[in-house]
Amino acid sequence: MKIDALTVAKALEKLRRRRPLVHSITNFVVMNTTANALLAIGASPVMAHAEEELEEMIEIADAVVINIGTLDRHWISSMEKAAGIAGELGKPLVLDPVGAGATSLRTGTALKLLESGNVSVLRGNFGEISALLGEHGRTRGVDSMVYERDAAKRLALRAAEEFGLVAAVTGATDYVSDGKRIYAVENGTPMLGRVTGTGCMVTAVTGAFAAVEEPLNAAVSALAVFGIAAEKAHEDAEYPGSFHVRLYDWLYRIDGELIRKMARVRKVEP
């Protein structure tokens, strides 16, 4: 199936009709941010970290999102257990390897989660995905220091092949691959880099789409929808604080007509 503006619009319609419950094990910095993004897009968030309730929570969830932004041994244990339960129950799992490459703890934790074989979608920036593939991607905190358009495309394909999942490498152009096909998503604005947690927000939104669509379409749709909402928010707001508020507004307001008008999604050759 070809993914284009129409399929993205239909995916959003399906998401809002089903209102999926997205269970997020995420970081302290973005819990409120990602919960609000999920509510705005039409999904339902739950942020539960305790190992003792993971099985019950994941059983009722429609998708699981793991974000390694603030790690400690208790959270790592919960993340590993959650990945196992998601695999056993057949629930889609989205991984955000925040800051992979910056420390061995982050890189090793992300790799162990990937080695479980239960991750459906891996979403990270160029440096993070490079680090996971052993290319020594250079990171500064949680921000990618490197982006090369052609290299990003190849990186998405290689990560998808290496880990057996859908890989999304985000940057000036986002590239998404299932190991066979590659899609470029060219929606977005540099203002996204002026507000903390926007990458985490799009990962959470990817979880919502993964609850209602197969992984490739889910990742492409999430990036296109989020990018369009960001473009519209930037039209309304010139500065980061007001942009952040308007981003929620446009995640709520975006509809099929706007997607069909603004989505810049295309299939590209490997």
C-alpha cells in the first residue's frame, strides 16, 4: 500500500474514532507534555512505571511507548519488563532512545530493549540511531549534532534491517523505513528545536497511530500530522512559549482536509 496524504488523513480519522489508550514509560521532563499531546490528537494517555502493575496496564493498553530520557535502575527494570509483556500480548511498542550515544547507560539500555525483538517502531534523531548502529553518532545531551540528508535515508534503512522493525530518523527531513521501503516526510519547522520535548511528543503520537495502523504507516502518519501541526502553530506564534501552546491547539484542530492540503510525504528510492 502506498502511503500518501490520503492514507495519513484516514489514519488520523481511525485514531480519533478508536481513541486508543497509550501506556507510556517516559521521562520526568515530558510526562505532562506528552500526555497533553496524546489528548490533543485524540488518544488517551496513561503514565505508569511501577513493575507491579505493568501486566495489568499493558493488557488494557492499545500501544506502549518507552522513552529512556531519564534513567535509573528501577525505570530500566520496568522498561525491560514492559517490553517483554508487550511482546507476549502482541501490543505495538514504540522506542525513543533519547540521548543514545551520549552515555554507555543510555546506549546499552536502548540496545537491550531492541534485542528483545518486541519493538515495532524506533524513533530517534540522526546521532541516536547512528550510535545504536555502532557508528559513534555524536550527541550533545539529547540533541543531534549531525544531520546529513542522504546519510539519514540510508540510516533509516539500515536500522530497520538491523533491528527488524520500522525505523524513523528525524531531522530536517524525516526518513522512515521498514527495511524495504523508505518514505520521506518533509513537514515541520525549525521552531520545534526551540521547545523541549517535541521529539518525545512525536514518539508518543507515533504510539497512538501504531495502535490503529501497521508500523510503517503509523510512523509516517505521526510525523506528517505532527509536522503539519507544527507548521500551523508557527504561523500563529513567533516565539517558543506561544508556539508550544499553539502546537497543542493544532494537534487538536488538524483534520483530513488540512492533511491533504499540506502533507509532504513521498516514497524515495533506497
